[in-house]
Amino acid sequence: MAAASVETPAKTKTAESAKRPWPKSLSAQAAAVQSALAERAAPASEADLAKRFTAGNKTRIAELLETLASLGKARQLDDGRYVPV
């Protein structure tokens, strides 16, 4: 009797690992950062979130995270990383 072949599933990009283009407008950038933060299973730094975009600017992302925190949309942890609210 022949053994059944077992196929391993192909790797698929999850929402967290797929890179997306960096938006042009400031409001779209803020929404994209907020969305990327919410999709993460763990707290994130600006460097972590910059990896999510094809041309993410760490300085701009840091500013947007600070803005989201001031608006109550994110919270900064003691270690400097952020979580969604």
C-alpha cells in the first residue's frame, strides 16, 4: 500500500506581517499607525510599526504615536512601547 503524501501548507502573510504603502496625507498616516498598532498582538515601538510599511518614517510614526496617546487612542507603557486603547 502506498503511503499518503503529506503537503505542508504554504506560508501566508498575516495581517501583521504584510507590508503596506506609507500613506501620503497626515490623517491617513495617523489612521494607518492606529490600525497597525491595533493589529499587533503585543506592545509596539515606532521601529516595530515602521517595519509594517514600505516607506515608514520612524520619526513621523513616533510623533503619531504620541498624538494618538494624547487623544486617548493609544497608551505608552513604561518601556516606551505603545498599546491600543
